[in-house]
Amino acid sequence: MKKLIWPTLVAFLVATSVTEASAQTTTVTVRARADLLKEKDGTQGPIMEVRANDSTIGRVEVKSKTFQDFVFPGVKRDARVDVIFTNDLSRAVALPLATYCAAEGKFCNFKGTKQVQYRANNKSITKTFTNGTACTTAIFGEPLVNTGKVCEILGSLPPGKRKLYVESITIGTKKTPSISPGVVFDRGVGTLAFDGVNTMPGRQGLDWGGALRFPAAPRTFLGYGSMEELNAILRSDASLGFTTRVRDGQFTEVVTQFRVTSGVLEYYTGSTWLTPSTEAILQSPSSAK
């Protein structure tokens, strides 16, 4: 393999690439759908929050049961994107529900056949009616003397689970499916969704609250340099990622990614991150010799 570009040019090329990519903004499109959950005040879908490089760029309730596109503007083309499910909730069994209908002496109006309780504090009498009823002691009987009463319609909230599904994100024209290598689901609420502890590979169905984390877009460039020079170039930006071929130490070629962790340059072998020992020759796959 021949040296492609001298170290001084590597620094120029990388710096130029980073500056130009960072200056460009576009949209991110999140393709998502929902499993809805019935609540006392109506059916509510999952709340989806979208962040780019740790800044919130949008929040939306997803109500569609089929996949649809949600578009958010102002995203850098090389941004790291997080899609966060913030209101996870499930019910294993039906939840009893009493809905206010009328005060004592008024008419409790509804359609169909319902169970209605005539309640005073924690004492009540329940009867079944069709198409409404007067809310009076004469109709129900006396649950508790000298106490105001109300009529409530009895029912229940069915068991179920609120769930968010994310098929993919598209930054500009670059689409990344949720199951792509490098995508991680970090389970948790609030800051726990970003702690890197309870993680699993990327997935479409988010069964719990948490963040679906898409890594920054990798960049390909040509260059040659010692590890000391590459460290100097990359150390200042921990979000950089380069899809490359690397020759390290014994010059065994692997397809990998670079990253910077705590100021130290590392590369990925496909199963683990390593710190290069001597030098690296970086080139685009199409230029490999």
C-alpha cells in the first residue's frame, strides 16, 4: 500500500472536512408509529423527543398505528441523534374507573346501559340503568344520611401498553435503520436514558422508556500520519468518527472506525476498540491497494 497524502496535508484535509460538514444543516426525518393506551381523559400515544448532539430539536405525540414520517429541521449532517420515548406505561389488568356524571338532584345523562353508583364519601349504592337516570335518593336509596351525594358511571380502563416503534431516521438523504450496527437503545427515564448502563442493540419496538441512540455519521478521507499526529488532529472533537482502512503495528489491514475517548484515539476491529500502537494509513475503501 502506498502513502497517499503527507501528514501536513492530512491535518488540512481533516480540518477542512470537519468544518464544512459542521456548517451544513438539513432535516432529520424519524419514521415512527405507536401502540396507544386508553386513559381516563382519552387515548394517549407515546411522546417522542428528538435530540441532535444533546440539544432537543422537537417533541411530538405519535398517534398513528402505521409508520409515518416526522420531520425536524436544523440538524447538522454529521449529527448524533437520539430518539427518546418519554411516557412509557403499561397495564397488566383492567383498572376500575368511576366517572362523574351528576350531582344529587340532577340528571345523569348517558346512552346505552350503564352501571351507576350513588355515592356519599366512601358509601355507595350501585344500580343498572339505560339511557340515563335521575341522581336522587328516591331512585337509589340512602347510602349515607345528611351527606351530599354524586352519581358516577362505573367502567374500567382495559389492559394494554403504550409503545413507540422507530423504523429509521434519515438525515438529509442518508437513511439509518434502527437495527443498524452502532445504534443502541439505552433503557431508562431522564438521565438514565443516557448513562450507557442498561443498553441493548438498536431495535424498532421500544418496550420501555429510554433513548434510541444513533451515532454520528462516519466520514471517509484519504491520508497518512503517525498516531501522534492523528491524535493531535482528532483529540479536540470526541464526536468524530471515520470509516477507514487502518494498517497498525504489523500492518494487518482491517475495516474500522476511529473515535476519541478521554483524549485517546482508538479504532474498532469489529468486536472491540483498540489503541493503535505505531502508525495508521487511512484511505477510502475504493482507493485500497
